[in-house]
Amino acid sequence: MIPKDVWKKLIPKQNHLNVLTMFLAHEGEILSLSHISSVHGNSKQYSYKLVNELSRLLVKNKVNFSIVSNKNGYIFSCAKQEKKAIKQESSNIDNVKLIIDYLNDRADKKFSATAKSTIENINARIKEGYNFNDFKYVIDIKCQKWLNTSMQDYLRPQTLFGNKFNSYLNERPQSQPISQIESAINESSRTVDWGLG
């Protein structure tokens, strides 16, 4: 099984994970440098460097895999347990990006989806069983309450997705303030309804 510290090294380098995911998708097939570089928009030299760095990283961390290279390209294979862990981690990275993109859009922020503490907080909540709709609700509820107030600086991943996540998830939306016109309409309708007018 892939040790957790491998992911701490792989996740910040999205390019390594992209190449690894590509190898998994084409396991047992020949992947040429041309194909790898065209899919990821990199030069052949950079793709070659990525494959070599990825190989060294996997060897260093005792991951059970093999990469055979020849003049046509690379053939990758990996143990079943390793594939499962890689796919799960890749899925978690996609979830982190989706959540952070939503937060950035809703709160007009520019947080990075690759920040270590952000990834750890979101992954901890995912492991507890929370899903995207839970994250979305917390973001929405706290934006409603904190945006354009002195609390808006706390609209950040470490606050929203930390230890208080469950309590934020159980908060109710604030009731909308009633305008003077709506109040007058409600008052007059009460008068009519009760026959007091």
C-alpha cells in the first residue's frame, strides 16, 4: 500500500499525479513521450523529466510498480492495491479543487487548492463522510452570515473546513430582513384579513 507521506510529496506536484493517472488509465499499453506531452501540453523533454522524477519518487517510497521503456515509449504496471489508492487520492484532489473553486467564486477569494493545510482539512472531512453538498452548504451559510461584515476574513478553508465544520453544517440560514414596504403590505393584509380595516 502506498504510504501516506508519498501523497504529501505527490499532491503538491500536480504534473506528477497527472502522469501517474495517465499511466494507470493506459496500464499495460505503450505510451509515447509525444502522447504524454501532447495530453498535458508539455514539451517532450519536460515529460521525460516528469516520468523520471515520478519513477524515482515511487521507488524511494517503495511503491509496487514497474515502468519499462523502449524506443516507442513506456509501459506501466502497478499492483491492484496501489491502483486503488492512487485513484482514491486522485478523486480527492478533484474534490478539493471543486470545493475551493466554489469557495473562491462565492466569497470572491483566491485560495489555492494545492495548499497542504487546505487539502488536509478537506480530506479529513471527506473521510468523516461529508460530501460536496455539505461543503457547499457550509460555504453558503457562512457567506450569508459573514460576507461584508467584520467576519469576512474568516471565510477561509482552515476556518470553514476545520473542527467546527459539523456545527457550521447544522446552522440555519438567517431570515431575510423585511423591508418597510413588505412590512406595510403585511400589516395591511392583516388588517383586511381580520376585518379591522
